[in-house]
Amino acid sequence: MLFALYGILLIGGMWLVGISFASPILPGLVFIGGVLCIVAAVAVPIAAQRLERDPNEHARR
């Protein structure tokens, strides 16, 4: 399930970054959205690994 989410975010972010150069409306905003999608795609496996390793870690803080 997370692999599908990772793939959608990564490919979608790459598509947004690519299409931003041809976008007539707010290309900078489209580019930033694409970069944020790519960052979220990288953050999903990292966050999932931390939660899988110790799910109660956040309760101790």
C-alpha cells in the first residue's frame, strides 16, 4: 500500500515539475507543488519505518 502511495507521489511530482515549464498559469506554484510532492514521497517511507520500529516513541516525549 505504501509503495503505491510512494509511486504516485513520486511520479506525480516529477510530472508536475516537468509540466511547470509549459504552464501558462503560475508556473512557479506548479513547480513548488511538484517539489513538495517529491519531498512527501521521500518522507513516506522514512516515517513508516520509524513508526514500524517503535510505534509508541511519540508517546514518551
